[in-house]
Amino acid sequence: MLNKLRRVGPPLLMLAPSLILVGVFVYGLIVANFTTSLTDNHTAAQATGQKPAVFVWFTNYLDLLASEDFQHSLMNLVLYTVVFLVGTMIMGFLWAWMLEKPVKGEGLFRSVYLFPMAVSFVASGVVWRWLLNSNQDEQASGLNRLFQIVGLDALQNNWWNNVTFGIVAIAIPAIWQLSGYVMALFLAGFRGIPEELREAARMDGASEWKLYRHVLFPQLSPVALSALIIIGHMSLKAFDLIMSISKPANYQTKVPAVDMFVFKSSFDYANAAAVGSILLIIVAIVIVPYLIRTNREEKR
């Protein structure tokens, strides 16, 4: 027992500060958030402790899910996630495919593609707010003005002011900003494939297209899955880009994270916590199966 304690003790002591911090500031706050979501803490008086809050259990969750406004937020989140995922995966993969074989000026192309990722969502949101301006005809600016100049007036639209698909316009700058990251992942995957596989396929008479389709692309499946998980969970937490382009009060572009901000700003801590818990559950549904699958593969 003493020998075992000597072996385990020092590593535990080294990990103890990190474990305590994670336990308090991650899992402890998750528990506190979930506890708040089960109360009727909807007013400033309750938020400041001047009036007691009582447990109403899952009433807040049921009310939120039954609300048409919150259903609209969830639908916007689905639309944003689908467009964002498809756009970044396609653009990132195509850029990586083009750079897969070393070409002259590759470093410049990589830098150009990756540069948007170095810009914060808030900074790029300010620029894209102007580009996606909904004014048309004589008052047109941004992309609508560009379409007007090149004679493509039919492409002018309301962008993020469209009630049904306004959130899709917000996905455009997100795709622009993170496609380079996906490109870097796929490019690393391409470069990690052994040259022997390519040579063996060519010796078997495979054409260049068959080489990619049957040999190289299947090797990129783990990279594609990782990219989907990373980009997917980022889209579910979308907030700063939307706030920079639109406003919290805009019905057409609101998502659960924006609802949480609005609730919290009006001292409705219970509903804000409930929205946060719902987002955590959605992210967990996406992430946990991936972590389980990765852990099983590592044990093989």
C-alpha cells in the first residue's frame, strides 16, 4: 500500500492544481448553471438576492422549447450549421486538393488562404456588415453595389435582413474565415499519405482520378471527421460574428447563444442558464461519440 502511494502520490500532487481548477471553474460552474436553470430566477430582484428564487424544475426548458421565438433560434442554428459546415468543408478541401502537389508560390497561397483565420470574428464582422448591407438600387452599397456595377442587379438581395434565410448570409463570412483552417487540415492529411501508396496504385495501372478516388480520398476520412467535429461545434456556439453583423434584437438572425445574451442582459438568469444547458447538451451529442470512437481506436 505504501509503495503504491509512493508511485501514485507524486503524479497526483502534480495534477492536483489543474484538477481542482477544472473541477471548480468548469464542472462546478456547469452544475451551478444547471441549478440556476431549474429555478424561477427571472427578475433583477431575484438575480441580486433581494427576492428568493424557488425551484420550478424543468418548467423553463419546457417553456423555451414550446416558444416559437426559441424554435426560430434553433432553426436558425441548424441552417447556419449546415451552410457553414458544407461551405467550409468544400472550400477547404478544394484548396487543399489544388495545393496537394507542391507548386510554385505555394507558401503565398497558403498564407492568403489562412490569413482570414488570424482576423477576429468581431473585426471581420464589422467589414462584412458593410459588405452585406441590404440597401438596393440607388442606396446600394457593399456587395449589392458591386452586383449593380457589373450588371447583375438580379443578385441584389436583403442578405441578413431576410426573415427566413437571413442567418445563411451570416454563414458567408464564417466560411470565408475558416475555410483556410480546414484547408490546412486536409493538406496535412494529403502530405501524410505515404508516397509508396501512390506508386503502388500507379504500377497497378490506376489513372490519376482513380488514384485519388480509391486510394487518397479514403485515407482522408479521419481528417474529414475531425474537421467536421471542430467546425461543427464552433458553429453551434456562434455568437460574436452574428453580434458584429446584426443586433441582438434582430429576429431574423438570432440563435440560442444570442437568446442567452438577451436573457442575461434582462436579468432573466434562469432562462439564460436553460439556453446554456441546451447548447451544452447539443455540443455533447456531437462531441462525445467522437471522443468515444477516438478512444476505442487508440486502444486497438
